[in-house]
Amino acid sequence: MTTEAIHSERAEGAASVPRQQVLVLYSATSALDSPVVGWSLYDGTGRTSPTTGDSDEPPYASGVAALRAGWRLIQAAQLLPPHPGHEYDVSFLKHEFFFERIVDA
């Protein structure tokens, strides 16, 4: 069976299929209610194709706001203290929270 045949067979008689959306929020501090300073969104439904920098406003003001909107927290960044003498080094955004939600495609 070809790939096209498989896709058309699924489309004809299949009910909606659950797909995962992943939201990564980078916050100002390690607190889930602190302001969002960076974000990425990945849509497993294929309905949208967000890219980095496509919006000046974060999708949610905080991680708590994402929870209230129905996203599930699946991972928070491990808190690691900086090495002595490196407290003010500029580096990656370390306060990272991963969220997911399952939606029908």
C-alpha cells in the first residue's frame, strides 16, 4: 500500500486522531509564576508552523497562565548554582519549563 493510500484511507473513515503540542517557556526566574522571557511552540497537528521570533508577545505571561489554559507541565529545569566567580556570566536561558497538551487533529 502506498503512503498516499494510507493517508486517504485514514482521512475517509477515521475519527480525529490525538496529537501532541509542546510549549517551551523560559522564565525570568525558577518560579513558575515569574514572567516569560522566551518561548518556543511545536504543533504536532500540523495546523500551525510557529517559528522563533514570529511574535513580540509570549503566548502566556507565566507558566501558571499556561497551566490555567490547559497545558500540562512535564518538565522543569534543574536548578544548578553557578560556579564561584561566574554568577554574572551571560549564557543560555536556564529557567526552562516544558508543557504539553493533547488535541484532536
